[in-house]
Amino acid sequence: MNTSTAKSPNKSSNKSSNKSSKKFAKQSGRTGWIVGVGVLAVVVVAIIIAVVARSGDDDTSDADVAGLEQNRPASVEGAGLPPFVDPAGDAAVGLVAPTAQGASFDGTPIEIAAGEPTLLVFLAHWCPFCQDEVRALTEWEAGGGVPDGVRILGVATGTASDRPNYPPSAWLEREQFPFPVIADSETQQIAGAFGLTSYPYFVMLDETGSVVARSSGQLSIDQIEVLFAQVL
């Protein structure tokens, strides 16, 4: 009597099932690894953004710790100049300009008064034309172009912490601006007294403190030399 051994009908099925399970586990592991890497990348980017933002805050904090202030109290004596409107018929020319007392970012007292020919340069940190003007004046001074017997005095005004290129103290230090700078008050007291209407803004005073010329908008060095020629 032939006796045959019957094969289990589930054996082949179990092998196939095990193979599928291993394949699924392998795919799931690969997918999990990819997802994990993606999450890690997102976390790393978030950390970098936070560090950069914190660094920007630290820069401003460092300026505050160092005693630098972007606005300083100012006082003005004398009648203010009329707002600058028409360079061809400027009503301020010939008038005695007001005197002003203020301070630099670090609190060093600075005065605008008669005594020597002075070019006032009013600058706003967020103004691209002011940024170009600062670079031009810095290069001009470095090349020995500024004539003897004249004074160039910057006035940082229109300062706003929510506008680009803030704070102005860091901007001017970065550009190595070589001239003294008054930090105007929050109400732009000095700018208003000298008739500022736009940026950059220039007021040329002679040694008596009288207005020789005013101008707004970016000036070339040749144009600035023409202003100096009127007082030398």
C-alpha cells in the first residue's frame, strides 16, 4: 500500500507572507529614515534662523551696553530756517542759522555754532542715497581731498528701529565715516531747525554761522567742492 506524505498547503503561503512582511518592513524603515532626516533638517534650519535673529538682537544690545544711543537730547537757540524748497531762490541764504547743542552716539557733546566754515550733512540710515554719500565722503577724506579750514559735521536723523540699516551708529562705524556725527533727538529737533525736507540734506555755513547754500539729494564731490569754494 503506497502511502504518500501530503505537503502542507500553508507552507508556501507562509514563505510568501514572510517575504512580503520583510519587504514591507524594509520599505517602512527606509521611509521612516527619510522622514526622520527631513524633520531633522527642518529643526536645524529653525535653529539657524533663531541664532541669526538672536545675533542681530545681540548686536543692538551690545551697542546699548556700550553706552551708545541712536537719539540724543538736543537744544536749539535762535530762529529756525525755513523749510528747504527751491535751491534757485532759497530764502535761507544770508540768514544766521540757529545754534544747536547735541551729542554723538556715545554722548560726546557737539555744537553747531559760528567759528569756522561748516558743512552740515543730514543723513538717514535707511536712505540709499545717504549710504552712497557716506561712502563718497569717506573715500574723499581718506584721499586727502577735504580742504583745510573747513568742518564737516554729520547729523544722524530720521532714525527708526523698524527701518533698514538700523542702528545708524553701527552703519557709520562700519563705513568708517571719519567726521563727527550728532545723534538728533527723536523729534528731529535739529533737522527741523535747519529746514530739512528730504535726504541727504546739506547746509553750508560760513564762519559767522550764516547760510551760504543749502541742497538736498545726493551730491558729487565736485558739487561739494563748489560749496566749499564759497567760504574759503
